[in-house]
Amino acid sequence: MRGEDSAHYLEDSCGTPAMIRSLSFSLSTVLIFFVVACAAARGDDQLRNTIDSRVEAVWKAKKIAPAESSTDAEFLRRVYLDLLGTIPTFDEAVAFLDDKAVDKRSKLIDRLLDDPRFAGHQSEVWDQVLFGRNPPGYGTDKREGFQTWLRKQFSDNTPYDQWVKAILMAEGNTVDDGAPMFFVQYRNQPEDATEAVTQKFLGVQLQCARCHDHPFEPWTQLDFYGTAAFFARLQVVDAGKKNNLTMYAIGEKNLGDVLFTGPVTEQEVGKKGEPVKPKFLHGDALVEPELPKDFEEPRNFPNGMMPPKPKFSRKDQLASWITKADNPYFARAVANRVWAQFMGRGIVHPVDNMSESNEPSHPELLDELASAMVAHKFDLKWYIRELVNSRVYQLSGSGSVIEPMPALFDQARTRPLTAEELLDSWNVATGYEAMQQAAKAEPSTDRYAPLGSGYLMRFFGTPNNGVGDFQGGLHEHLYMNNGGIARLLGSGKGGLYDRLLNSESAWEERVDRLYLSILTRRPTDEERKRFVAYFTAEKDPRSRIGEAIWVLMTCSEFRFNH
């Protein structure tokens, strides 16, 4: 229990959570929270069983026959991609597939969660949540400081509420401390910051209330501008240079408010509007101490130095309110978002539209997930471990459902690999790093070596259209046929090409290596037979080995998670 925050989690080992007192929860929800909290106090971590029982109850009620459990090969590829962002090596695949232990899946999950690559991959996932491929704001494309900082949060397993609070408090500078970069996106745009913060951290869409009271939700314009007032005094300050990077800092003034001019339809030219004081969403107005009557401050913070702290920080007050365990939105939002990351879609879908009119598919389960998140102090690694150990996560992706993201989770989701996952998986499949090490080449500092980020990001950076639908097209095929993939298909020692060409094993075994290295499965009897015939049809199989590797690397089976 973290000292000052302990009261936000449990009043005692099985006491009534503070969240319950602040909301009009139903009796069933209160009981759910109580049971989950007590289970956590006992050390009962089997959230996975709750997930399975709740989802299976819906299948039974709706007379749905779920998909079969995934095969070991299907599970292996999926869990590596979801946890590490890459496929397993040949040796890793063989070791797992040949393991006869009944608990080998749970043991593999534990190993992957402890793998340093887990932190790297999860930080890339959340970097996209917080910034996207093309973030607004000058300088946000160079955010190595933020990415390094975020990777450390996952490496240290920092509780989610703590690192979100650090982002929103934005202390320090973007190079040394990283976190302030989030607000650099919204320089002098408190309204844009309001939309982003409420969507990403609370799962709430307020944008309609920016221009008028929301026609279908309980959000008013004053709700929107009451939240925007927390950001009205922020300024992005150029605090100097370090390692050829600009150190941005977030300054906060002591004066300044947003001006509310009413609905768009009632605005008039020259109408100044009324100042709006900060107010917590559907909560109390912020109580601020008065400044001295003769207080004055400069209009802008000077560049080249860190800005002074304000006498009273609105930003810090909002950061504390958002990340409290009894916040009615925060725990539900992250529980739903991470569920969607691994299950394909949220229990509330889309994940940033948790509203009264957008009902969850499994309301009791969402209550339990949020309660468990609070009881376990926002431990994302623990939560992810429970998700991927569930039967629901481990269902097969093959079945009667044609939707890539089944609404009732009766079949595993099918998703395209991200650009980063493609690059890393191609590297693993071809043994590119092994070839580099054998050649004693200097390790590259370029994340996207040897292909580079330009075309890779352009063609594979946004594989979905924003609502989950795959949008690959001719540009992808042209890249795979004419792009730089050939740079990975070297004949150097230790690479896949070298191992297939110079092996003394029977061709049947070499074909098995080909499939396990690239598709993380053994070939079918028919596939093995055809490839053996293909390789042995000519005396010199060199060109055919390269073609076979390329074919499997660019096939649709490799493009997707299974």
C-alpha cells in the first residue's frame, strides 16, 4: 500500500472501497467490488477464472458455440507477438512445441513477461496510444526522451496510475524526464488537450460538447470548458538544447482562464465571453487560493531556462483527481483499453467512448476488471498475465466467425502486424542479427535497420482504418515485391538461408526449419512434400531457397497474427 494513496484502495483488508461512496453503483456492483477486493487481500489472483466464467455465461445465454482452443503453434505465435512484438526463434518454437508439460503455456507467459523485450513492445503500444503515427505539435516526432522514459515504466513495472500522473504533472524537460512531451502536442490548445486527456485516460468523448451541449450524452459545454480550464495556463517553454535535441518544459502561469462564448450558433463577432473556472468532470469545482491583490507575472516564460512553478497548480490538481482509485472513469478506462489490446475490441467499444448510450457487452465483467485493477494497485503486468492465461484469450482464431474482432469474444481476434512487429519478425525469421554478429558488424542504433523507417512506416504504419478494419492494398504488395526486404535475405553464416543451404539434414527436416523459423509451425504433410520436391528439382537449390524464404515472409499468414 503506498502511504498517502492507501485510503484510495481499501479502507482495511476487506473494507468498503472509496470508489463506491462516490458513485451510485448498483448493489450487485458493490458486491462485485467487495468480493474482488477481499480476494486480492487473500492473494487470490485468479481473475482469469472470472473472465472465463463471465464470457462463457454470455455464450450459454446466447447459445453460441465458441471456437476450439488454439493449437500450441497458434498460441505460441500469438502470445509472442502480443507480449514481445515479435515471433519466436526457431529454437524457441521447437522447445515449446516439443514440451509435454501441461502447464507450459503459463510458464511461457511468465518468461515472456520477464523478458526485457516486453517493456520495449508495451512502450511502443502505449506511445501510439498517446501520440499516434503523426502527432500534432512541433517537435513531437523527436520524442526519444519520452519513449525511453515510458520503456522504463514498463521495465520497472511502475503502477499505471503513477506513470499517468507523471505524464499529467509534466515535471522536468522532454529530454531528461520524457513525460512533459505529451503536452507539447497541444501547445496553446487547451481544448485539444481536453479532448485527448479525457479520451485516453478516462475513456470519455467530450468533443461534441466543445461546440454545444451533447445531444445524446450528459455532457454540457460547461463540462467541456470546465475541464479545459485546467490546461488554460500551460505554456510550452524551450528550455535549451541537449544532445542536439530541444528540451521542452511545461510552464504553468498563475493567471488566465478559458472564455466561454456559448453555443456556436449563438456566437457573435467580437463577443469576448465569460471566464470559466476549472471543474472536475461531473464533480466539484476546483477551490483555488486567492493571489495577492498586487500580484503580477510576465506575459510569457523566457526561453533557455526552466519555468518557475506556479503558486498553485491546476494541472497537478487534475492529475491527482484523474488517477485516484475512486475516480469513476479511470480504472474502467484502462481495464477496458488493455482488454481491447489483447482481445481485439473493448468490452465497451470503441474504448474511448465509455458512455451511457454505449453499453458494455459484459457489464458485470467490466466492473470486476476495474475493481481488480484498483485492488492490485494498477499493476498492468499482473492484469496482462491474467488476461493471456484465460481460456478466452487462448481460443483459436479459426472458426465460424468472419469478423476480425468478434463482439462476444467467442473466437480469437485476427489482426495485422504493426510495422515494428513486421520488421522485428522478419529479422528473427531470417536470422539477420545472427548474421550481423557472425560478421562482427557494429550494432546499428537505428530502430528500423536495415530497412529504414521511411517506406516501412508509409506502407505498414497504419494497417487499420481507425475502427479495426485492415486496409492493406497495392502499396503493400509493391513494397514486398520491390522494397528492401532483400537486405534481410543474406547468405551470411548463422542466417536461415545459410542453415537451409549448408545443412546436412534431410530436406524434410530443412523444410520443417523453414516453416518453424518463419510461420512458427511445422508444415502440413502436403506442404512438406511440395517444398521437398521444389528444392530437389534442381541440382543447385540456391535461388529456390531464397525464393521460398521470400514467399513465406510475404504471405498473408505471416502478415497477420495467425
